[in-house]
Amino acid sequence: MRATCSLIRREFAAYFTGPIGYVALFGFLVLNGLLFWLVVGLLTEKGPRGIEYPMQVMLGGAENPQDVLVAGVLFWGLFPAVTGIITSRLIAEERGTGTLESLLTAPIRDWQVVFAKFVACFAFYLLLWSTTLVYIPVLADLKADWQGNVTLFAAMLVVGILFIGMAKLGFWFALNGRLVLLLGVSGVALAAAGGYLHATYDARHLVHLTWNIDARPILTSYLGMVLAGAMFLALGLLVSSWVKSQLVAWMLSLLLGLGFVLPAALRWQVDSGSDWDALVYYLSVPEHFRRDFTRGVIDTRPLVLYVTVTLCCLYLTVRSLEARRLR
């Protein structure tokens, strides 16, 4: 597994040594920033117009037709484009530069290559979504009652854990050994001291949180986005194994991704409760979020779809590399 871990590190670091990662990050931040601005406007709206589920608008699934036009097109029209940017270079770049043959002749199996590239792009995808965690206090109307006399000890604990995490990342990316060791030792010392003093000084909670808006829709929405994102990324990785051009890979990923988005536009054309409505719901990712995830409901049918398509695409990607090896 050492070769797999090295490949994961290389692929993940490549997002920060080239323009693709920064383009994806910039587009994602602008997209979610606009949607957050729309949600805040609806939360503070006076009169009968407002919002019941903030995450519904954040993920492009509002009930109001005007909000659907803005949020739905803005989010789900660009979401496949962002995931396509993340995956477009993974194998297509290797084929275009001629380094794929060297990789396939290395002492590493095809499934390990696919696994490493998928883990790297999935980790970058999670990094993108981690930037939206700053919106949660507003989306849930979070109120915090701090216990000031234990804040110092808790801060020591948090800083210590942060140092340990930085040391882990430094070891992962093979940074200066002394710096990594210093961060690790300092982190362990601060975390141990802060945890001990906090536990012995006062048994009260550091902070008492009050959620004035139900937090379950936020949790289920993030769960859905993690699994749906894995499906779109696996689809883009498969497309990237077919072509040499990153631009062509991105365009094909976008088109295939829209195949799971555009059926949502048919929900006004079919009768509710009919077989066609059930089919549209099953294939339409935006409908999964509009009806279930953003309302705090977990439906196993979308989960089965996401996992099945992800595993199928990864399997086909492995077979695609095997077929190229046999040429």
C-alpha cells in the first residue's frame, strides 16, 4: 500500500501545483457564496415570503418558482462542471503527456491506480465542501453560551489538536523533519495539558449550543452531497480514462453529469404519483435533495443509486486501464 499512498499524495498535491485546483475552488466558493447570499435574504425577508428549509435553497431545490430558477440553475447547472474540472486531468493528462504507460508498467496494480486517483479527487472535493461549514451557524440560527472560565483550557486543547493535525500533514507531504517533530510534540503537550486541566478544573460544558432551526436537514444534506459527489467524481474519472484531452474529458463529464440533473426539469410535466414521476425522481439528483435530504429525510433509493453508479464507474475505469495495458 506504500505505492498507493505515494500516488494519493502526488495526485492530491497536484491540485495545488497547477491551475485546475484553484479554478475549481474559486468557482465553488463563488457559487456557494451567491447561494448563501440568497438564503440570508430569504431568512431576513419581511412579510409572507420567506424560507422553511434553508438548505433547500443552498442546494438548488427551493419550492418557489422564482427561487428555483435562480438557485436550481445556479447550483445544479454548475455542480457537474465543478466535479468535471476536478477529474478531467486525472487520467487524461497522463495519456496526453505519455506518462500513463510508465505508470502502468510500475509495480502497482490497475485497481490501485484508480483507487488512488479517486481518493485524491474525493479528498479535494471534501476540502471544497469544508469551506461551507462557516455557513452553518447562520443556516441553523446557532446561539452559543460560552463558559468563560474554562475557555483557556479548551483553547489549549484545540490548538494542541491543530498542531497534531499540522504535523500529520507535514509528515504526509514529507516536509522538514524537525519542524514536523516540533509540531507533533508541542501538539501532544498542549492537548494533554488542556484536556487534563479542563477535566479537573470544571466539569461544565465549554459552550452551550442552541439550534433555533432544526439541524437535521443540514446533516442529511451534507451526507447526500458526499455520496452524490462521489458518484459524479467516479463518472468523471471514467470519462478521463477514455480521452487524452482534458477539455474533452471535462465536456463529456459535464454532459454525462447533466444526465442526472436535467430529469428534474420534467417534474412539472408528469403527474404526481405516476410511474413516470417515480422514474424522474429516481434519476434526478436535484429531486433527491429537494424532496428528502434538505428536509432531514434519508431515502435509501438515492443512496443505492449513488453507491451503485460509483462502484460501477470505478470498475469500468479499472477495465479501461486493463484494456489499454493489453494493447
